[in-house]
Amino acid sequence: MGEFRSRIAFSLLIATLVAVATISMVVDRRARLTGGSLLPGWSRYVLDAAVPLQKMVTLPFDGARDAWNRYLALVGVADQNEALRAQLAALREDNLQLREALVASGRLERISEMREDFEVPMRPAELVGVDVSPWFRSVLLDRGQTDGVLSGMPVISEDGLVGLVTATSGGAAKTMTVLDRQSAVDATVQRSRSRGIVRGRGSDGIVFEFVARGADVVSGDLVITSGLGGVYPKGLRIGRVTAVSDPGAKLVQTATLEPAVDFGRLEQVFVILRRGPTMELLYVAEDGDAAPARPGS
């Protein structure tokens, strides 16, 4: 019964709207034919009543149209956002490659200067492994005997001394860094020429041990390889003095160094393809596995 009443009410509403629209059109036509500008009183009431009714009828259609337009706009915005995300990702990749190129260009410039300083052949190598045990600090390189790399050859970076090759295979080389507790490098203070030994302390970095009497070592001094001992070329940066201990009654004094090489960021190194006389004597028994001829030999 309720559904029947609803159908009747809806039909009456439609009929009323049609009647109002028809009457409005007839009155409007008559007014235009007679030249009148003001509608009769009852026509004005009918016209006023027709406005809210027409709004009620068109309201759902207007809402649906607006919703559809908003949906289309959102689809366009989503597509635009996706395109912008792709463009941003491409720009970030380009920026990263540019930064790497700038870093590499500065590195290559320092390497070129370093080669001119030492005038020795060098082989570039990449770090492929790191031993960070508290006592032993070594790295594994991707170059070996087939590349002319032999045990006893120094390893450097554009920043300074890295260490010494201690074992090799056909395509790899193990390098003991200056941080290793077994490492000992004959060194000198660049400013005062005071000599001593740089020793590794594992995770505690490196120290410079020197004879306290007559030595001139202060914080900020640069310590370099002395070239003595027949292991490392002269003039390689090792580190900078950060603190000098009080010797007291001791004969040997110790200075703490900050390594010239940032081992936490070390990626590329260079093997100096020449061994000092001490290393030649030490590793003479190993030369049987050194198939490639050493440059300068």
C-alpha cells in the first residue's frame, strides 16, 4: 500500500511540474505577443512556485554531473602525479651520477698529481672485502698476480698510505692496512723532520712513536713516510698529529694520529707496482708464483 501511494505521489508531482511548465510557456508566449513585460499575479505565483520544484528535480542530475567532473579531474591529477614522480626519480638519478662524476674528477686530478710526484707505475684496484676484527685490519682487492700485483707492494689512495700487500692469488690481493696491529711504518714529521715509527692499534687507529729527547712533535703536524726501511716510497701521507702524550721518565714518546685515509669510506686504491729492496729479499721465495714481469725490473 505504501509503495502504491509513493507511485501516485511521484506521478502527481511529475504531472504538476509538466502543468506548471506548460502554463508558464503559454503565459510567457502570450505576454510576448501582447507586448506586456509584467506577468499577471497568478502567473507570477506559479512561476515562483516552479523555481524550487525545478531545482529539486535537477539537483540529483547536477550532483551527478559535478561528481563525474571531479572524478575526471582526479584521474588527470593522478596521471600528472605519476608523470611528476617519474620525472623526479630521473632527476635524482641524474643528480647522483653528476655528483659521482664530480667526486671522480677530483679524485682523478689528485691521482694524476700523485703519479707525477712518485713517478712509479700503479695499478688501480677496488675493495671487495674488509676484515674489521679488533686486532687485524686488512682489505681484499680485486687485483692479483695476473695484474702484476705481488706481496710486498705498497697500497695507496689519493689521500695517502693504505697499507701493504701481504698475500696474492691470480685475481685477488690481501692488504694489511696501517691500522693493523702488525703494521709498522718508518715515518717522519714533515715540519721538523723528527723520525719515528707509526704503529697500528686496530680499532684504536694509529700512533707515532718517537724518541722523546730532542724531538719536535706538536698537534697538527703531518706525518709522512720517511722512505727508510726499504718498504714504502718517501713522502706518502700517513696521518696528522691530534695529541702528544707526556713522556714523563720514558725514553719513547707517543703521539696519536688521525689517519690521512678515511678507511670507512675507502673504495678505490692503487697498488704501486714496485717493491723496495727489503721486500724483494723477504718475498724472494715467492717469486716463483709471480708470472708477470714487474715493471722496472
